[in-house]
Amino acid sequence: MKRGKKYTEAAKAIERGTLYDKEEAISLVKKTAVAKFDETIEAHIRTGCDGRHADQQIRGAVVLPHGTGKKVRILVFAKDAKAEEAKAAGADYVGGDELIPKIQNENWFEFDVVVATPDMMGVVGRLGRVLGPKGLMPNPKAGTVTMDVTKAIQDIKAGKIEYRLDKTNIIHVPIGKASFTEEQLADNFQTLIDAVNKARPAAVKGQFLKSVTLTSTMGPGVKLNPVKLV
């Protein structure tokens, strides 16, 4: 795969085969984010879980202390008083049945997170095939199926992110922007790692964090020493 000049230059700062400490890794990932836009900094955590087993699944949510640096658009499925509450709390879109054809037929996806009250899950369930693959399906574990729509909206706006295993047992999540300070990125990263460690399934034996990599949108990956993150 041919890499651009900027990427090749940036990659020279990283020693292959070296496992960095958290502070050093964050410093490097900021230095190597040289694109013309404010790159997102992401963490990629490979776990020792086998997601094919229900008792080794990981899914949860955590509020990053400094947010993600991204404006998040929230769609809430609610009715009556709860719909009014969602609007008052700052939801970008609020609705019910009438949104089904808009999403299914018109391919409308002007939102990043979906929240639903439990009584609306029958409606939302009809969108499972469309929302599921995009990771947008509301889930009680992630706090997105709730009667407390105000708290859900406030948490998401404050920087709440969802983490879950993908098919290869890796968790991919944003921890901020390249414009964040090293301290802000370190706080966000530590908050995420603490949450993932806490969510370790009892059925997982041996090393839990197999590898942890930080990367910017266009930059090279920086590997951390996973043993020091437990």
C-alpha cells in the first residue's frame, strides 16, 4: 500500500516494535497528526475475549471528561411528555412512527446517536436491519434505552461514547481531537481504559488487553505497552 509523503515522514518518529508508555504515545500521536484538518484521535484495543461466546461480550458506555471534540446529533424516539422533555433537553430530532419511512426509504441518517424510551422499542425494532449494521441501535447497556431522556441527552452531549467488541474482538473508539492538549487526551484515554478493564468478562482467562494502539485519522499507529494499562 503506497503511503503519502506526510504519512511516511510522520511514521519515522515512531520506532517499530517499541511499546510506548501512555504519555509518550499520546505525545507521538499528536505530533504525527499533520493533516490540514483537526484529526480525530482513536484508541484501538484488542482484547483476549472471544465474542462468539455470550459471556465474553463487552458493551458499555463512558463519559469522557473532555468530550470527543465532535458535535453529536441526537435522534430521540419518544412520545407525549417524553418527546417534549427530549426537545427541552436539546435533542436534534424527536419523533416516532413517522420517522420509520424517512429512515427506511429515504435513507435519512442525519444523526449520530439514537435514544429511545422503552415503550418505543417496538417501533425502533422495525429499524433493526438498518440501524444495527451502523451501530445505531439503542441499547439499555449503553444507556440509550431509558425513561430519563434528559440525562441520556446531557451525557451524550458531554462526551459519552459507546464501546463494544467488533467481529475481531477489537474495540475502536475516539478519545478526542489532535487539537486537544496531551493532558486532555490522557484523561480521556485513562477513563476509557478504566471502563474497559472494569467491563472485563469473568470468563476471559489470561491476558485481557492483548494490544492497544493510538492513531490519528490520517497518521500512523502508536503501540502502547498493554501490561502497564491494567
